[in-house]
Amino acid sequence: MEMSNHYDAIVIGGGPAGLTAGIYLSRARVRTLILNEGAVGGQMVLTHEIANYPGVESINGYQLANVMKKQAKTFGCDIQSNISIQTLNLEGEIKQVTLTSGKTYTANAVILTPGGRSRTLGVPGEAQFKGRGISYCATCDGDFFTDKEIIVVGGGNSALEEAVSLTKYASKITIVHQFDHFQAFEHAVEEAKANPKIGFIMESKVTAFYGNEKLDAVDITNLKTGRVERFNTDGVFIFIGYVPNTDFLKGKIELNQWGEMVVNADMETNVKGVFGAGDSIAKKYRQVTTAVGEATVAALAASNYIHQLKTEKNKLVIEAN
Amino acid sequence: MLYTNLNHIETAGQHAKVINENENVMVCCGRMGPMCIPVYGIMEDLEDEYSHVKFFDMEFDNPEAHVIRNLPEVRGFMGIPFTIYYKNGKVVKATSSIQTRDQVTSILNQEFGQPVNA
Ligand SMILES: Cc1cc2nc3c(=O)[nH]c(=O)nc-3n(C[C@H](O)[C@H](O)[C@H](O)COP(=O)(O)OP(=O)(O)OC[C@H]3O[C@@H](n4cnc5c(N)ncnc54)[C@H](O)[C@@H]3O)c2cc1C
């Protein structure tokens, strides 16, 4: 193994948590590599305006991500984005990551910050009509549906708030929700119910998408009766929550029933030398500030772990001589 | 304004010049939103590796972007970004909405060839 492929620490995920870990570790002269699957910045770059990051009055998520990236690089952190991990071995003192490009990297410690993503329905036709009638972003695509009749899927705050915002464009909106009640805050429910453009189909799921060049119709299945009805529509917006990006960690570290990483107060997972931070850990509040705070703890704990590991090794070498 | 690190196309004239003077061109036409930013990021990453392709972005709400919005190839598109691949000035492929790195590289490899050092 070439020495240049060995790092003191590897951070998996380059959102605010991963970048913060990179900043702290590199500044402490811990040789660090960040491996990130998507665009550097994670979900933060998807945010038009971050108005609640202390010390910065208001900033676009993309710009904040670029500043964090620059900070990490300035301290000597290596960053690789748009990579894909093929195999990951977290056992033992030397952890190993192999990318689909064939490159392999090793490290003494790993910090896992893979964050989360929007949940998809996973039903037939969803991939085919993405961008051709199916959307996951009201502010991005709302204007394509001016004077059109559309469906919003979901029953949380995002679904109801985005449905109300889409009434600026659409002539009619039908909210399809799987339960007989909404999970959203009462004020969001009331606002949606009071809007004359919004109708509701409860205890039902969208189970298939149909069309040719673009989406024309969906199947809606009533979960109580099992009856399936074809429903003509020009578009479907899907807001059914977030899932942690932890599929690749199954069987490698402890995850809870929702797939979230279980960590202690020092952000350690159940595997020695492996730490977790950010949106993908088991917690209640998911914000840039919380991700950054947890990553700070993870980086300091990892730094300490690496230092101890090296000190013990040196002691053994001295004793052997 | 698109504040990416890509080269920007601002006018229809510049668009015509870019696609006619370069053999292989990829243009991502979008906004600074969650579906578009990941595609710009992928393009920024690929710029060095795919030196035989020119990468540009164009703002979707720029009136001059009619050169992309009105292409026959984007009929039925209802999600930004509209990403267009041109070979010798002709559209060879167009995609709607967010794409993964694998989806982008597979189109680049198929339409323009793999990078020489791949
Ligand atoms: C639309 C929207 C608006 C928001 N607005 C705000 C706001 O105003 N204020 C606020 O504080 N918070 C806001 N948030 C929440 C905030 O963005 C998140 O809490 C924060 O980004 C979490 O950071 P993270 O680093 O844990 O994860 P993420 O930001 O999700 O980053 C994780 C990174 O890891 C990468 N990754 C995933 N899997 C792998 C893998 N297997 N290998 C390598 N890399 C991988 C991902 O591609 C991503 O780049 C918003 C979120 C969204 C979606």
C-alpha cells in the first residue's frame, strides 16, 4: 500500500458535519480525507437561504458550503466529491475504504457523516416521470404547473406548506395522504384546509404513475378498502420525509429501527475508532448548527483516539527495543 | 445570477457561438436550487477529466434561455435543470431534473467518448 493512501482519519460525507470534522481534524494536524458522494455541502447546498446560522445574518447554502470547503482545504484537508464507495471495512485498527474507481484508502479512524435525503415512493413509473411531471421541489418546478391540476403526496409540514405555496401556480391541488390525520403542525393543516384550491384524499397511497412523453395519470389505492382508482393529473409533488443515508453501514455499526446511527456523548459508534455526526445519527433536531456541533465533538474525540493509538504504538516500539 | 464555478452562457448569440465552435458541449440550464446545484457540482468535478467536452451553465430565467427552453427535445420536460448535450452544434441528448454522476458520465461517454486517460 502506498503511504499517500493512508490517512489518520477518513470522513465519509461532505455536508456541514463532514466539512466541520475536516476543519477541526486538519487544523489539529490530523491527516484527513473527506470522501463525499454528491456535491460538497450536502443538503446545505440545497437551501436557498440559511438565516439561522449564528454569526452570519443570512447566507445562501451554496456559499456557506463553499466557505467551509475552503476553510477545510486551507488547513490541508483532502476532499474528493462525487465518489462512490464500493467496500468499507471498519473492523480492526486500520479501517479501509475502496471506491468504485478502484482506489483504496486506509485510516486509523473514520467519522461517518452521510446525512439524509428525500424519501421517494418507490412505485412503478416514479423514475421514468421524474422531471416529466414528478417533482420533489416546489420552489424549483412550481411554475411548470401554472393553471394545472396536480397532486401533493404527504401529510407532514413540508407537504402541507408546499401545497399551499403551490396554489400560487396550480388551479387545483389534491393532497393524498396515507393516514386519516396529518402529522403537520395544526396551523399548517388549518391553512391548507382553508384554501379553496386544495382538496384531500385520505387513507390512500399513490401506487403507480402513467403517461407517455409526460405524466398523465396515477393510481390511487384506498388503504381501507383496497380499491384502486385511476386519477388524471398533470403533476405530482412528493414530500414524504427524509431517510438517513446509512444503507451502506448496515451490519457494520449499530443502527436503530429507522436506520439512524447510534452514538454516545463523544459521538462514538459501537465500533472502536468509528464516530458519527450530523443528520444520520439518532436524534430529534436536524439543523446545520446541530450537525456542526456534533461533528466538532466527533473530530475532537477522533483526534484524541488517534493520538492515544499512536502513543501506545510508540510505547510498544520503545519497550521492544 | 448563477454563482457556480462553471463558465456561464448569458446570451443566445453566445450560446450559438459556443455550440458551433466546440465539438462536444454540455449546457445545464437551471436555477440555484436543490435539483440544479448537484448537476453543476458534477460538471465542475468532471471539467478536468473530460477535457474534450466544454461545460457551461445558463440561467433558466434569463429571457435569452429561450434557445434551450424552446428546443423540441425538451418538450414534456417539467423539472429543472434542462441539461443539453450538443455535438457539432446539434442536440444529441437532453435530460430533465436532477441527475447522478453516473447518469451524466454514461451520457458523456456514449455521446462524446471516454476521457483519453480513463
Ligand atoms: C430544503 C432544506 C432546507 C433546509 N434549511 C435549513 C436551514 O435553513 N437551517 C438549518 O440549520 N438547516 C436547514 N436544513 C437542514 C440541514 O441542511 C441539515 O441538517 C444539514 O445539512 C445536515 O448536515 P449533514 O452534514 O449531517 O448531512 P448532509 O447535509 O445530508 O450531507 C451529507 C453528505 O454525505 C454524502 N453521502 C451520503 N452517503 C454517502 C456515502 N455512502 N459515501 C460518501 N458520501 C455520502 C451526501 O452526498 C452529502 O453530501 C435544511 C434542509 C433541507 C433539505
